[in-house]
Amino acid sequence: MAADPGARDVSTSGSAAWARPATPHPQPATPLVLSGANVVLPTGTVENGQVAVDGKRIAGTAPAGAEVLDVTGHWLVPGFVDIHNHGGGGASFSGTPDDILTAIRTHREHGTTTLVASTVTDETDLLVRQAGLLSELAEQGDIAGIHFEGPFISPCRKGAHSEKLLRDPDPAEVRKLIDAARGKAKMVTLATELPGGIDSVRLLAEHGVIAAIGHTDATYEQTVQAIDAGATVATHLFNAMPALGHRSPGPIAALLEDERVTVELINDGTHLHPAALELAFHHAGAGRVAFITDAMDAAGIGDGRYMLGPLEVEVSEGVARLVEGGSIAGSTLTLDRAFQRAVTVDKLSVEDAVTALSANPARLLGLADRIGSLEPGKDADLVLLDADFGLKGVMRRGEWVVVPQLV
């Protein structure tokens, strides 16, 4: 199933175009207690624990008259938070309102209860119009904000971005994009070594927008300069940047060693060798890693031909590559699969996986007071996993997105 190439024609019909993603299941009318699970809290895992839900929030104690759901033998973890996601379900965040709602719904059904919608390189006017649409959805609370990946990236490390549309990060043009997002711009990925790069980092920092270093050909020294100017995220570390060298360490060493930087990792078994993931966790520690999907349209769908912005992508055996040139073009990953792989293949602790998929990205977005952990008063965003860490249920703000089917 291929995405419609015409999806780049952006609607400007205003807020009336938006309808929130439909909840596919009837919701319980009474408070709920999920009982008997291994509950992963910021302080560690509680065996045979419980989580109480009252309305849209996690409750400190079981509310009177609450329904009890026995989930013994399962795991309860916070809803996943994806700060880098281009689409799913055959649809793109660079597409129409219906496309965007489809992508949101697809990732919610895989446990991502909070996500940032990422754009791809395009003409400035199209990105401005798309930012206007996405900001409306952010104002409704259905996405957490907007990430502009491109056009301010290196042609040497362009990956699945159209080279003819790339340009240097002129601070005035960067400002135009964040203004179009109406306060909902959360992150901009830049090749900070390009002309205007450092000034753009400072501009973003001044406006409370994350400056992320990615699709970059920077040296170690140039990367250090960008971090000192205010860059705080490494966009999909290891990918679309020079490899780590013993004489010319490049950006990877600078990004791993600096305590101010959170590193994104795509844990799909394609983008990273397990040893590279282990290296990142060893040097950055679990507290500075954010697992992301970098998902494109095919996430949650399957193999076929799709569009990523203006570029055609072939997905074969779950791996997305550009038809022209063969470069990896994002992923087909969902965060439930990233979680399962982290604990079963990479042998991370469940607690470290939760930190990388929920707590750290929530902190980056400035939302740690509402999401990212299972604590009283926070949004009732949670994921129920079986003993093998397969997804069994998803709740967002107290409503089931995926209703548990328990035997």
C-alpha cells in the first residue's frame, strides 16, 4: 500500500479540518485498578503492584467503587514518547489532515501515547503551511509539537532528503519556521557546521526550541562549538554523520561525551549494530538516551512503495530505502518493537528501557510533570506488556486505545 504522492498538497482549511483520532473502543465509566502486574516506577519495579486510574489521571489510591482488572504476570510501563516520527499507517505528517490523524492513530496503537510530528526537507512555503496545520493539532493536545528535520542539513549527509531542496541554516529562515509553528516547534535538526549554523543554534535556544545536531559532516571541534552554543540533542546518533575515527573522532565522540546532550537511537536492528547501541549506553548512560522510531509511512503497514516528502521509497522485509540511490529512508519501527528488542535482544534492564522510551523524551519536551512515569497526578498513559514484552494493551489519558484481551 503506497502513500498518495499527492499528499504533499497541503490543505489550509483551518481548524475545522481536524477531528481527533477516534477511540476505537468503548471506555469504562468507572475508575479502574490494574492489579498484579510488575509495575515499573522511577524508583524501580514493584512486583505484584497496582496502578489506579481515576478519570484521565493516575490516582494515588484506589478510588471508591473502582473496577479491578487482574493483570498478574504482565508488565505495566509508562506510555512511550517519540520525539522523532515522520508517519505510519500508510500516511505522513507531511500530508493532509486525514493522513496526519491516521499516523497518530497507528502509533498510539503501538504504545506511543505522546509523539512529536517530524517534517522532511521541502520548500520553505510548504513547510510553513504544514507547520500551521500541525500546530493546530498540537493546540488540541493530540501531538506534543513539531520537529523540523531539514532543510538545514549537509548535502554530504543528506540521507533520504532531497539535495536540491537543502540550504544553509539562515537564522531568518529558521525563525520563519518556528514562528509558523506558533509556539509548537519543539526541535530543529541542523548541520551546525554550515554557514549560519551556530547563530541558528543560539536563536533556537533563545526561543526554547531544541537544537539537534544531525545529518552533519562536522568535525569534533565544530560539534563541541555547537554544543557550547546550546545544541542538546544528537539526531539518530551514528546515522547520517561521519563514523567515529581514532585520529578524527568527528561528532559522535563529542555528542557521547557531553553531559548536556541526549542522543537519539533507532533500535530496529537495521540502523545500529548491537555493539553501537551498547557503546552509546556505556558512554552516555541510560539517562541520556532517547529511543526514537524515525518512522515513515510504512510503519504498521508493511512492504511496498511509499513517498517520503518528494522522494520515492521501497520497503522490503521491513527496511525502507530510497528507490534512487538506495539510502536508508527512515524506519518502519514502532516503539513497542523497540522496547521488546531492547530487553530481549540488547539485554537492557526493563528500567533502562523505560527511561529511554518514556522518561528521557518526556524530560526533553518539558512534559515530565505530566507524562513519562507512572506516578499519581500524571496522565494515565500506560502500556500493558505480557511476560515476553509483547504489547497487550494501551491506555492514553485514561481511555483504552488497545483494550487488553486477557485469558
